[in-house]
Amino acid sequence: KLLTAKRDLRLARELKRLDRFECLALDDIGYVQQDRAEMEVLFTLLAERYERRSVMITSNLVFSQWDQIFKDPMTTAAAIDRVVHHAVVLEFPGPATEPSRPSDARR
């Protein structure tokens, strides 16, 4: 939605709408490769919320691998700086696991 808003020159309006939420959850960033426009919109979102609103982020990438998300070292460093400043970072080492599925009770 943010990418469409940027294309339609409505990104500022869409970011203002999201500003109503005290916290945004960004799940699995880095799971799917983004193009440059998507990376720029993500960075803009993080920069807009920096020191004003909360963002919860989950990722299978450690910070040293965030260059896979932001593609350029300067943007990567700036994004990480904004994310970790005033942050609580929870790290769960080990392999990712799929959530267990309930077994069929009729078996």
C-alpha cells in the first residue's frame, strides 16, 4: 500500500494515516527480496516513526545481513541506527521452526 501511495504521490498522506497507530508490526522483513522502490519506502517509514512511534520488527536476518534488505551500506547503517536506538532487541538463536499444527482429533 505504501508503494502504491508513493507512486501516486500520496506517501506523506499514507504515513500520516499510519501515525495514528502507537505501534506498527513489520513481520519477516528480509524474507522476500525487495526492489529499490520498496526499500526506499521501508526506510522512509522507519525514518518517519523514528523517536516518535514504536515499530516491532521480526526478521530471520541479523543486522549484519540487513544489506540484503536495503542494498546499499549507507541506507543499511542509517536504518539500523534508527531501529536500534531506544530499542529492545530480542534474539532467538537457532533454527526457525514452523508452528505446530493441531492434530486431527478424529483420528
